[in-house]
Amino acid sequence: MAGGDEKKTEELVQPAAKDGTRVIMKYLVLCLLTVVTLLAAQGKQTFTGVVTDDECGRAGHTRMRMGPTDAECAIACVKDHGGQFVLFDGKELYRVSDQQAAEKFAGQKVTVVGTLDAKTKMIQVDSIIAAK
């Protein structure tokens, strides 16, 4: 009878183990779907603002006035003072990954398409065009 009891105990344990595996698999699938959803939410966005430099930023170029125009001032701040081109949308300053493209639009209103890293406020630029 002892041998029969072991077999019954084994039969009772196996379904529980299978159920535990199913729970873990469901949890892993749920985690994977959550990660995919979050990554999709962080996709490309469109930003509109003025290309300026991080030295003058929100304050405008009247403080430093490194050239007769905002564009020349921004370029001088970047080249002569180690600044970076940024996008200012009227509220926030965003760093832009493509400094060469940004330089071409210094002082101009543009539309930037890219992916924002919210922690660093850096836009990974896909394109920059003059705003309409």
C-alpha cells in the first residue's frame, strides 16, 4: 500500500507543478507585453520650436549678443563658448543629437522629428526642416 500512496502523492504534486509553470509563463508574457508597449510609446515625436544655443536658451540673445542676428549669436555661442544647439519650444529646451543639421537652422523656427529621451531631454533627431 505504501507504493500506491507514493503514486497518488506524485499525481497530486505534478498538476500543481504544471500550474506553477503556467503562472510563471503567464507572468513572463505579461512582462514582455508591457515592455513592448512602453517601447512603442517612446517612438518618434514631432517638436516645433526655434533652434538656439544652450548658453542663451530661454533668455534670448540680447544678453550676450555675439552677432547682429540671433542665428549668428547662436553659432558664435556654440563655436566660441562650447555651447550646444538646442530646440526651444517656448517652454522647454531640448538638446538635439544632430548638431550639424541644427546649425543650418540656427535662429529659425523648425520642425524636428525624433525620439525624446525624457531623462536627458535629448531628441535623437531623424529630421529637421523649416517650420511652415
